[in-house]
Amino acid sequence: MGKFPFLFSFLLFSLIVSGKHGTQRNVGSKMIGGGKGRIGAIVDCSSRIGKEQSLAMRMAVESFNSNDQNFSLVIRDSESDPYQAALAAEDLISRQRVQVLIGPQTWEAVFVVAKVGNKNQIPILALANDMPKWATERLDFLIQASPSQLNQMKAIASIIGSWDWHLVNVIYEEGDFSTVDIFPYLEHALKDVGAEISEFVGLPHFDSNLLSTELERLRQGPSRVFVVHMSFKLALHLLQTAKDMEMMGNGYVWISTDSFTSLAHSLNASTSSSLQGVIGVKSYFPEINPLFLNFYIQFCRRFRLEHSDEYNHEPSIFAVQAYEATRTAAMAMSETRETGHHLLESIELTDFQGLGGKVQFKDRKLAPADTFQIVNIVGRSYRDLGFWSDELGFSRALGGNSSANLSMKDLGQVFWPGGSTDTPRGWAVPTDANELRIGVPTSPMFKQYVNVEGDQTGNNLSFNGLAIDLFKATLDHLHFPLPHKFFAYNGTYDDLVKKIYLKEFDAAVGDIAIVSTRYEHAEFTHPYTEAGLVMIVPTTKNRSNRALFFTKPFTVTLWIIIAVVNVYNGFVVWFIERNHGPEPEGSMFNHAGTILCSSFTTLFSLHGNRLHSNLSRMTMMVWLFVALVITQIYTANLTSMLTIQKLEPTISDIETLHRMNAFVGYGRGSFVKGYLEQVLHFPTETIKNYSTPEGLADALRNQEIAATFLEVPFAKLFLARYCQEFKIAGPTYKVGGFGFAFPRGSLLLPYIDEALLKVSETGKYRELEDSMIANVKCEEGEGKDRITSLSPNSFFFLFLLSAGVSTIALALYSFNARNSNLQRNTVWRLMVAVVRHWGSNRTRFLRPRRDEPRTILNNMGIQV
């Protein structure tokens, strides 16, 4: 930054000047007897700050002299040059014989003036807001008469954190040595809100060409958030140049520090209108103090008369600080006639209520400022948004009733550059001319995730696979277009991630595992796959038999329904045929046994020729058909179950592998080897690398390795293909998970993460994964244990047919039986009468002889 040569020049100059003038006068221990006290001041009379300070100092001396005091004020112009400030200090001390010096405004000028004052034992009341911590320790006569503004860096960080910006450019004035302490403080504050500084850019005074060049370079970068920390003139020049370069439009964010914002009221309407949307942090002091109100009225009147060319005549914090520093010097000088150390001690003991609050020194410093106003330049001026304090954070007002807020969003509507009320994104979306360069691995183990294909010349590359499809779906859920281009990368996954760190790629898409070692070079999205590492081993068939295995083809419910339907059909057939067989004897249990026996013999015997009723034959025919179908299906299902036995893993845990000192495998290009060595403690010589799923499967079959370790997404594909040969054994080790890689601190990452979550929540990723696995065919046929017991739903129509026919037969038989009973009674009586009549006629014509008795049967078959 070129600071140290410049600082060395100041030091050398100060030593020369101090040596030259140190002996020109003898430092007096008393003020001139009867004379008046003399106060010296060094200001930049050409600047707005210098004009305000000069008037405020004169007003302070005049106010003090109105109380029968006799002090004079001698002001010299520094001309914005530290060299001139040093010469002015020598003149005031040597010739004007002042007892105390006030000013200047910048630390560079303060340093050389303080060296002169230290040599001559003249207290220096410095008005520079930012000074190194060691300043008052090394320079004995230096007093910081303006509060440190270091806390405004925390206010700026809070603003940035409120809007979720993560990358910031800081533009400062080259040669401003106070930034040595300020910027580390800003970096730390930004880190607390999850942001970081992209670039520090130092700009020299009024080098327009370099300023435009640097702004153009920043415009090509990713960040659109700019923090401006420089003097009022240079900051104004910078912002106007940015306006000309169209960097004050939509999407940009400009935040100015106190050195510029505290003078924003002095901007004329045309200048202010060109700075629309700038957010500023401004020093705060209570403006309702009666002392300040009186000062304000007099200052505005006199400033208008003396500087009619200025647009605004109101005092700023710089005028207030100059007034109070002058009053401090006058009060201390009135308390003692001594100079040197005595006057310095008197200044340190100063304690009074000033225009902006209490004035009291500790270690020759005022208490640092801890409250700031947040302003927004709008229209021809600016509007107050609210306040930020170290204690409360953001608030709309100060006082006991004010409510604290952690976010600037609670302060109300903000108008951003370009007049937009929509919060800027804070970073630049790549354009077609600067599209995102995305690296894609060309040699993955499983092509289903990433597949890069080209023609014979290696050109016209196509990128396919789940990872590519998922990335495209993620981009569809972004709120803005993201031009990009895929580039094939033939190397290791670790090297691919390093290419992002080396800025050869802007991102990487593929089956890239998220592991801690890769975080050194990139950041990752949330895992889009299940995280984990599993052990896969060969399987063996389980030959164990179970006593009730024969019942497995059918469910319990189906067995019960078969039994019920069987008993019902047997009952129907028995009921219809009961009159054509021997009458059962015995108790009810004998009758029930007869029915059950008839039910089961129906299934296992062919006795249709012994059935006498067509209704029973119909019932029997339908039931035999149903029984035949059920029997065949049962036989087929039982045969399949006996053929396809349950598969068991050959190895159950890694302890077994350790005891066997077995070889294990893993997929090429993955992080698994390091995990096997460092976490699972496998010797390096027992770990083998395989580049294809086929190679892994062959190695397991040929017993080259006893097990292989794959990430869970790969294990799903591997087992889908080799569904009966291999199986997962042991626990799942929670590591990895696939994600997309981006540069550390990437402003795109939060938006990609959000879009990726939306893809998962809509079920798109599950759809892609299921489709990918469904396209993988198991080489051994259908998967194991897929034959299940059959339920009643499989035979509903058959049961309905059989039960329906049986019920119809039973109903028809019952109806016919009722009618036949009525007819049988009538016919029976007629037949008895006919037989009796025929019998009587036969006796009459064929009467036997009386001497030859004979046996005659009556019509009822009874001997008479």
C-alpha cells in the first residue's frame, strides 16, 4: 500500500524540524506575566471541516472571554498537507508562543505535529477521530480530543449482517495510517455476522485514471457491497465517478463511514441527487441540549455570513468537537499559570458538560463513541432511519422507551441505489459473457450419477446423470438466471475441488463426497443424498427348515376361508344326498363327524357316480374346479419358496475382517481409503482399489476381497444390480453424502442451498433417484424374498363362485323337498287303496281248498 515509505518520510521530517527549532526558544515554565493566554490551532481552511472548526474555535474563545478572561486564538492553515501542518506548528510555538495546540484533523498530520509538541512540551489536543492505540503512550503531550469512532465498524458490520450480505469490498484513502487498527476491527466484526472482505482497495488523492481503473476492476468482481472509508472530498469524488460508471444503480450497495456521512448535510441538491441510496453511519450527539441550541443559532448565522458559497450552514460533529477542545484548553489554562506538564495535567483533569455531552479524559483520551445515526441519502438530502448503539443494537429512537432490534430491517423502508426498494442481492449474477465454469468428473465409478460422453474426437461432450439432472432442476428454482457451462475434468475428486480454490473452476457438480479435508479448498451445498458408508459382503443361503413352513404359501385368513368353504360345500352335498344313503345313528357328534368327513372326501375322492341328485353334482363340479385351482397355486407357491431360500451375509462385522486379516475393497476416486485406514484401522496393504462395479463384484465372487465399502448412494445401485449375491452387513458409518462444491465464501451458495431444498421438498430428487434405481436390472432375476403368502383377495371370485353355486343348490333342494312332501302324502293314500282292492279280487277267484291249508300274504306283506 505504500504506507511505510511515506511514514518514514514523516518521521524523518519531524525529527529534522524538531531538531532545527528545538533550541530556538527556551520552554518557559510560566506564562507571560500579565499577558493573555494564547491558543494555537491548525486546520485545513479550504475544507468544509476546516471552515466549521475555525468558526467554532473562535466562538468558543469569544464565549470564554465574555467571562472576564483574556485568551487569544491563532489559527494556521495546514493546506491538507502534513508537512505544512508541521511547519505551522513550529511557527505557532516558536513565534506566536502558544501554550497549547488544537488540531489537525488527520492522523498523518497529528503525528508530525505531536512530535513537534512533544519536543517543546506543548500539549496537543488532536481532533483526529482515528489514531493508533499506541499514540498517547509514545507521545507524552498528545491528547485525543475527539472520541474514537472505532465502534462504527461494528455498526457497519451489523448493517451488512441485517441484509445477509456475505462479501464486501472496502475502499479507503491511501496513506491513511489509522486503517492499520480500524480494518482488523472491521474484519472481526464482519466475521461475527458471517461476512468477509473480498478486497481492500487503497486510492490516492485525485488520481482519476487509477480511480476509474480500480472501480472497473471491482465491477468485474463478485461483490456489489462497498464500504467507503475516506475523507469527504475523496469519497465524494469516488461516488460521483461510480455514478458516471453506472455503479450507483440497481443491485449496488454503498455504505459510507462517519468522515463522509457527518458532512452529508453540506451537499447541494444536485450532488445529493447523484448519490441516491447511499447508507451512512453518522456520529451522534444530542441536539436538544440547550447549550447546543444556542450554539446552533449563532453558528448558522455567522457561517452564512462568512461562507455564503456553502449550500448548508448547519454545524456538524466536527464543529462541536472543535468548540469543546478549545473550551477544554481555555479552562485548563485558566486553572493554572504553568505550562508544560502542569498544563497537560490540568487538561487531563477537565470535566464539564459540553455541547455533545460530558467531556472527561481517561489516559488522555475521551470515551469512545458508542452511538451512531443510520441515514439514507434520498432526494435532495438524507433521511434518518434510526440509531445503532453498542448496547441496544438498532433502534428507532433513543431513550428509556426505545426498543432494541437486532436487524436494520426493523428501522423501516430503505431506498437503495437506483431508487429501488427491493433489497439488493449484494453480489453479481454471472452474465453470458462471464458464465459459471463448472467442473464435472469424467471417470466416476457409477455412470448413473455422472456420465460424460463425446464423439470419437473427444468433442461435442454431453453431460448426463442424476447429479447433472439435479443441478439443472436446482437452477430452475432460482429466482434469477445463472448462465453456466460444464467442463469435463479427468482427475481425482480431491484435485477437482482444489481447482475451485485455484479459480480454474467456479463450481463442481457430480458425485462429490462432502468431507472435512475438502473444506480447505471449497464449500459445499447441503448433502443431496443420504450420508453414510456401509460394508457389503457376499451372501450364503439359509438351509434351515421350519415345522410350519408348508403353511406359508397361504395366509392364515386364506386357510380359514378354505376350511369354511370346504365344510359348507360338504354340508350342502350331504344334505342333498342324505336320503340316498344309510341313516346315521348316534348322537349329534356322530352327525357332525359324518358332515366333516363328507366335506373332505369331496376334495380327495371321485364319487360323482354315487351322487343321486343333479344339484349335488353341480355343487360338486364347481367345488372340484375351485379345489383344483387352489391346489395347483399352492403347489407352485410352495415350490418357489423352497427354491428361493433366505440369504445371509458371510461376514457380519468388521471385527471378523480384522481377525481374518482379510482384504477389503473400495471404489476409485473416493475418500474411503483414508477412512478405512484412519478410522476403521485396516492396514494399507489389505485395502484394494477398484474402478468399476463389475470389478468389485468379481473380486467378491473370486474371494480376492472379503468385503467392500461403498457410500450409501453407490451401495443402493450396487445391490440393485447384484440383488441376490451381496448384502449390507454391520452398521452405517455417518460420513460423506454428495454435494455441489463452490468457492469458500461464495455468494451463490445460500441461494443454491435454498433451491436444492425446494427440489427435495417437491419430491423431484426422490423421483430422479427412484427412476435411476429402477433402470438397473438385477442380474440374478427378481430379488430375494419377493415371494409372499397369498391372501383371500387372490381367490375372491373362486370362493364367490363356489359358495354361490352351493347356496343356490341348497335353496333349490329345499324348495323342491317342501313340494314333494305334499305330493307324496296324496299318492301314498291312493296306492294303498289300489293294492287293497286288487288283493280282495284275487282272493275271490283263487280261494284254496280247505283240506290244503296255505300261507297267504296280505297287501302289507304280513302273513295271515
